[in-house]
Amino acid sequence: MGDLGTNSQPPATHAPQRKIRIGDLLVSNGVITEAQLMSALAEQKKTGQKLGNTLIESGFIDENRMLAFLSQQLQIPLLDLTKTKVDTQVARLLPETVARRYRMLVLENREHDVLLAMADPTDLFAYDEASRLLKKRIRQAVVRESDLLRTLGRCYQDREELQDLAGELHQELSAGDVDLQQMLTSIAAEDAPVVRLLQKLFEEAVHNKASDIHIEPEERVLRIRQRVDGVLHERVMNEARIASALVQRLKLLANLDISEKRLPQDGRFQIKVRNHQVDVRLSTMPVAHGEAVVMRLLDQTAGILDFEELGLPDDLRKRLRSVIRRPHGMLLVTGPTGSGKTTTLYAALNELNTPQHKIITVEDPVEYRLARVNQVQVHEQIGLT
């Protein structure tokens, strides 16, 4: 892979300290003054930026000195990504949305550990998320944020491919007046730009472990958003006109009425994305500039998590396991969209699902099929509620 370091110390294999107060460390080592720290903290409250970025932008410390300080204090290497060979396949072990949100990049993948480049190695949330997703020991390295973002852009090139496909579809639709029959013929062709664009969107969503895709047309732009770990990540496309073709293709897949654009509609379909079989629940909604679509993605290939994989603290996991093993009672799982309610409930079912138990569920809808579990789908139209 080439030279991965600008200093000779090996990457740290231990977890970072649980409470790293970088501001206090800088003051105690005489790098900044107490007054400068107080000023930066006040500014941080206004902007919501990380303290390190605030200190740099305020001119209290330059970026090179900050990175060298973090490297020395945390005993991790300082890497120069402009001189580091990056394996794209290794880098993409983390979903793009996670890598960009937490400013981190996988550089090495070994049997028992990974080397993780981080713009902020004191970010414990980022460290814990990487540990959860990669399921290996983390060796940290600190890198310049601007270099990291440029490297991420090269590693995740699907964005450029999506933009090219969107442009191709826009060009096709702009070639002349397109009547309904021409539209139907186009969106039904498997090699059509709209089909390839949607396939690429689904591939990206599955790779990012997105739970939902939102397609939202506006007057001049089309917004496509993915929900990952409960947080929406947005892409804006200037080709607003392609929204109609995307929606019509999705309606066709879900056996909905393509000509009906005034009323909401619900449907579902299955799609194969590489080696993943994905159930898609789709809802359309008429809005000011066309029809908005929300899709819930259920990756049947991903399997159901067990309790150990939920990411719960040990004490909470033990309490939850104790609760679900009681002979009677009610357990309420609440939270916003994408927070893990369904994942938690199916993990609980999976925990109880043994040949010695008879399990019946009432679901709307049945999202994952479980062996030995009698899953009843609610049908309000026929009174099965």
C-alpha cells in the first residue's frame, strides 16, 4: 500500500480515552491561553462547529500545529493523504454517509483490526460508530480534513455516475415533446436511463444501509435524500424535469395507477441490488411541483440482528433481555423514523425464537419473514385488525 506515515510511531490499537478535553490539553501544554479557549468556546456555542475548527478559524492555532499536537497527545500517527495510496475497496467498507458525517476513512483492513484515518480522532461518537460497523479493533491516525474530504470524493465516485445518468435522462426528456405512450415505452425499457438511474440510487442506498429514500421535486431542482441511522442525507440535482420519469417508473414497478397524480398511492415491489434482495414499500404524495415519493427499504439479505449487535449498553441489553423473557406483559418500543424500533423488535423475536416456543405476531406490514413464527398481516379492508 505504500508509505502510510509521516512519522515512525505505529498506529495506536487502543480505544481513545473516554473523555478527551482537547481545549484543556491545549491550555495545560501552553499552546493556547485560557482566554483564547473561553473565546473559542463562546464562538462554538454560536456556530455549533467542533472546538478544534473554531480555534483554527479564530487564528489561535494553525492546522498543522493542531494536527501535530493531537498526534503527540494521543500517540497516533499523523498521515499525509496526498502521499498515501488509498485502496478504494477498503475505503468503502464504511458507507459514504457515515464516512462524510464523521470525517473518517478506512486505509487498511487486516484480519483483526483496521487503520482509520480521522480528521478528529477525539470524536468518540465517530470511533464507536466505526467499531460497530467494522466489528474490528480500530487503529487511529489523524489527517488533514481538507485532504480527507478530497480523498472521499475520489473513493465514492457513484455521485458523479448518478449525475451523469441524471443528465442523460434530462437530455432524453428534453429532445422534444414526450406524450404518455412514449413515456410508458421509455420507462419500461430495461436499458433506459431512468432504469439505470434508479438502479444506481438503490445500489447506493443499500451500500449506505439507508432505511428510506425520499424523492422530492421542486420548481428548479430535484432533491433525493437517504435516511441513514435516522439522519437524512441530501443530494440536489439541477435536472428537475427528471422527477416525473422517476416517479412513473416507480409506480410501474409497484403496480400503481400511472395516470393518477392527484391522490396519494401506496404500493410495494421487490428489487435485486447486486446480491441483496430488497423489499420496497412506496408511498406517493401530490405536491406543488409534481409527486413526492417515500420508499422504505427492507434488505431481506441483511438478516436480523441479534441482541449483541444492537449497540445497546451492557446494562440496558441485560434489562431488555430480562423483560422479553417474562411470561406476560407489554413492551412498548418508541422513537422517530429510522431510530431502530423495527430492528429492536425483530431482534427480540429472534432472541425468543426457539423450537420450544410458539410465537404469533400481528404486523402491519410484515417486514421480515421469520422461520417458526406465525406472522399475521393486518388487512383493514377485510376487517382483519
